[in-house]
Amino acid sequence: MPEELTIRWCDDPAQADCLAEFFVRHVDPDYISHGEVQLGRAADLRHWSPDLARIVAAEIRAATGGSEPGKRILMARMRTNLVALAVVSFHAGGGTSFAILEDLVVDRSLRRGGIGARILEWIEQEARVDGRRSVFLESGARNLEAHAFFERHGFHPCSVVMMKSLD
């Protein structure tokens, strides 16, 4: 793993368009889960919204601008190049405190090089420091490489989400 990787939270709404463009360049339809459909990022489980960049940029602006308390945007850079981003939300209540890894996107050309693992470790440490007891995530049913990655890093399935289209 390159040592020049820097990971930090982004609190600058001006980064939203750049981060959204990165997201769009580095996800494919297998990434789509029910969350993407619910948020309007995807038209269905196989097709991204034509407005994906605008939608993601608006989400990032809301998180970095403070209008979504508890949601944080992570940026990872090697030197000055953006190589990954993540969206993490922190929750408390109902008897437990937890984090949700809403998105983790690594530059396609750098996958399998340890960047994702370093980001997961960083997020887990931030969650522990913040008193969180677990980290949840969802992943598209066809995103098998991501499932294997997360399982290698200690995640395991804990539920099944089902959907019925009414169209």
C-alpha cells in the first residue's frame, strides 16, 4: 500500500462536483442497491439515473454543508490525486450507536492495492472513537467482488432486502 495515501473528512461543499464526477466515473450498474433506487440515483436496479452526478453532488453538498448532521464525506488522496471517496453516517438511539458505510468508491485502476482496506480501517477507528459499536453497509446484489472484499474484512450478511416494482 502506498504510504502517501492521505485520508480525511471533507467539510468543503465546493468539492461536491469533483467528488460526484469521481463517483460517476468509478461505479458501474452492479454497484446499484435498493438505496440507490430509493435516493433516485438509479432508475432501477440496472440503470443509473441520467442525473447521477447532479444528485450525488447535491448529497455531498448537504453533508459537507452541515444540513445532514451525522453524515460525513471521506476523501482519500495519493499526492494530490483523488483515489477514493466514502460516505459514512453516524447514528445513535434505539439502544445502540452505529455507523453506516453508505458508499465506498475506489479508483478502478487502483483497486486490489490496499486502498479500500486502509479506508475501512480508518472509518472503523473513527467509529470506535465516536463510541459506535458496529458498522453496517448495503451492497448491490450483483456486486460480488465488493461482497468478497467486505467479507474478507469482517463484514457478514445480517439481513435480506427485497423489492417489488409496481410499474
